[in-house]
Amino acid sequence: MGNSCHGSTTPATYAAADLSCYPHYRTSSSDDDGDGDDAILETLEHAPHRNTIMRGGGGHQHQLSSPTAVLGHHTPPLRDLYALGRKLGQGQFGTTYLATDLATGTPYACKSIAKRKLLTPEDVDDVRREIQIMHHLAGHASVVTIKGAYEDAQYVHIVMELCEGGELFDRIVHRGYFSERRAAEIARVIVGVVEACHSLGVMHRDLKPENFLLKDKDDDNGNGNGGGDGSINLKAIDFGLSVFFKPGQIFSDVVGSPYYVAPEVLCKHYGPEADVWTAGVIVYILLSGVPPFWAETQQGIFDAVLKGSIDFESDPWPTISDSAKDLIRKMLRSPPVDRLTAHQVLCHPWIIENGVAPDAPLDPAVLSRLKQFSAMNRLKKMALRVIARSLSEEELAGLKEMFKAMDADGSGAITFDELKEGLKRLGSNLNESEIRDLMEAADVDNSGTIDYDEFIAATVHMNKLEREEHLLAAFAYFDKDGSGYITVDELEEACREHNMADVGIEDIISEVDQDNDGRIDYGEFVAMMKKGIIGNGKLTMRHTSDGSILQGAGGDVS
């Protein structure tokens, strides 16, 4: 099975009175702990599966009379770019197909959402937001990569990375062996996705095992003892209920899946801590094969969640390590303020025992892009500003939210103090001089602040550079006379337009001009854009298999 858009059971709406008898929540658990590393498999086949709460408590919703525009901009016809093949999965709103890129032959998954099934403006917003969030999370190793979104009269199509390895729990059952060590490796991936989402201002709200697929059919083969090498290629695939959030923001709509929903979600007063609860439920299921909160009816499940009593006495818990049980207790704490953060979970001994603890408090995606940006020459920075202006709303939505969050006074420009405070809220531990270096790198026009265009250019993910139309448009911007070359005069004119003085035009051209003819042709321009050329930045990022490390200028970025 590949990427699927999963369905849901009968929708249920919850009135506030339904939960009025639960003013407080609590957690309790057994103290009878054991330890060991046992195979826990049989009951995984009975693990909770495909049961989703629909939004509740929202009152009357306006119904759409006919299909409406979702993306808000024109896109080329999907069939001009991709050939659709076999069906991979079926969901509530649409169907996922195999899609082959006509230009390259590369296989992808295409989720085609029927617009006639988007009955309310809220449904339309959900689809639009899902696309925006997938673009915003682009580049994370454990999040499925979006290739593009397209719209016609009847459907919205989301083309994304193809995952053919099947669902996580199906693979565990198929292998016939599972261990605590392997559970820790899987938990590290799942919580890593939660940490990445939270660091980028995204709350997932519907984590569940079936929303994680293995990339390839031969993933997780390991060595037969369940240990593997810790490099399971697991991808989060569904962001249909995800939302952007700001620190301290409270949400009230009841969404998620019954077995995994946090108590504060049921009580309509929650934030990103709810994702950690859900991940804790998944860890419990990984180790025992059954959910911690179970009942015959949906209301019974909610009662159990709100009561919060966790069973660590039944099999196989006497053979499970104290460390695993300690982590689960701390992930399933109520109230949410007492719960571990995603980063704290990743630093817990049970998670790091067979791996390496992360050395940064939050996913460094945007910070990495800022540092990478500082290593570029001025021509590339100007080109990125041109490209940023051509990106669609869904590609920019996440970064726009981050800019607004950092621009505390709403002036339309980020000052040094606002950048410092914003990075601190994102969990950065950069010192003041490093932050000043980033500020100078992003401030292309030397105004002393970072405006919206500069912020987008500095933080947009580099996968946008793969699109030929962006590169052509950026080259044409500089090649004023259409000669096919960027000359010294044209570069000087562009610098004036961007209020850039003392740039060193000849130095820029000599860096990029591979054939030494004193000008830049399109091939040289593309090579520059696709390779991290060191300009006059003070910080650069060298990417390794273990992540990204900060280095001084003068290294190479590849």
C-alpha cells in the first residue's frame, strides 16, 4: 500500500455539556514495574485503526452550493505533467493514485480531492492549509515531500513523494518480531516529526500509526533481531487536520482520532502539547499492542481518556523496562503544562539509549536556511528575492506566519531585537554575535532591518530552485536586454534596484563566470543557484549524514 488519504467513521458532534462533568483530569498508574526486552507482536493486529473524530462543537456551518476555487491561482492541467496509474488508496474526500512525471519518469503519489465533497468553507480551508503546511515542512527527512498542487473544475490534486513500504504497523506484524529497542527507534522518528512541526509553528492534531508509511518495500529489513541500524525510513503523510499556531494560542475545536485524542482536546482548551500526548499513546501501543485508553464505545473511550488511568500491570508490561514506562507516564501527564515537550522526549534516556540525543532544542530547518543564505553571494540573494515574489500563496503561508510572529510591532520589518527574541522563542541558543551575523546576511539592502521579501528569500527552502520556470524568470530579470548573458552593467542596475551599494560587481561575476568571458550565461547562473557558493557571508552550513553543523566562512557548501 502506498500513500493513502484515510477515511473516517461516522462524524460525531460534541456539545460542551457532554464534558461538563470533567472539570479536572488526572493520571494514575501502577508502581509494579519490571524490565526486559521482549517481543511484543500478537496484539498489534488488533491495534486501533482508521477511526477519526470529525470537528465538533462548532455550531451551524454554511454549506457551499457548488465547487469553489481552493488554491486561488491558476495551475497547469495535471495530465499535462503526470500520467495517473493504479489506485493506491481511498479516503473520505478523495483517492490517491500512482502518478508518473511525464518529463522524468519519476513515480509519485497523487491525492485527488473531489471538490464536490468539500461541503463547507471550513473544508476548503482545511485542504488549502494542508498544502501550505506540507510546503512549510519541506525538507524534513521524515515528512513526505510535496512536489506540487494542481486544481481543475472538479478536483484538487496534491502530488507528493511516493511511499511504497506500507503502513508501519502492517510491517511490524509482517516481520514477525518486534522489540523494545526497535520501538524506541520508531518513537524517535515519530516524536522527531512532532518536534519539527512545533518548531515551525505547526500543530499536527491527528498523529496515528497509519499516518506513517515506510518509504520503500525493503525499509526496516534490519538484521532479523528487531534492532536495525536506527535509520528506519518512515514518513509522516497526512496533515489534513494540522494548523499553524502561535506561542500561547489556545484551540477549541475537537479533532483527532478517539484512541489518540488528548483530554484537553475533549475539553476544548488545548495547544501543541496535545501532539505529545498522542505520541505517548502511540509509544504505549508500540510496546503493548493495545491502546492505553480503551472501551467498546466512542464515549467510553473519551471517559477513559479523561480519567487518565494507565495500565502497567497487565502483560506485557511486567517485562517492559522502567525507563519506557517512565517516558510514557511523562508523555501522558495531565494537565498539559506538566507534560514533556517533544524535545524533552527526544532527550529521555529510553529514546537516546540506542541513538544520539539531538544537540538543538528544536528542529533547525529555518535557522539552517538562514545560515545557508549567509554563505551566498549577493547575486544569488537578489535572485532568491525575485524567485520568492513568484511563489504561490500556499508555498509561502508558513513563512508568512513566522514573519508576522517575529515582527512584533507589525511594522513590516524585523529589527535585530525582534529577530533575537523570535529565534529564542523557536528554541535557538545562538549567541548575540551569531544572530547579528544572520541579520547582516539577510539584510540585503543594508537597511538595518529584514523586510518581508528579504525574510522569505533567506528562509525559503532550496527545493524551490528545482523549478525551471523560477530559474528562467530570475535570469530574465537580470538579463535586461534579453541577450542571454548577465553583464556588468546589468548587474549594476539590479544592485541599484535593490538598494545595494559597495557590492563588488567584478568579484561576483568572477565567482560565477566559469568560462572567464566577463559575463554570466544561463548555464553558469543555474550552476550558481543550485550550488552553495561562498560569498561574503560569515556563517555557512555543511550538510552531513548526521545533520548540519555550523562552520566559519571559507568552507564549501554542497
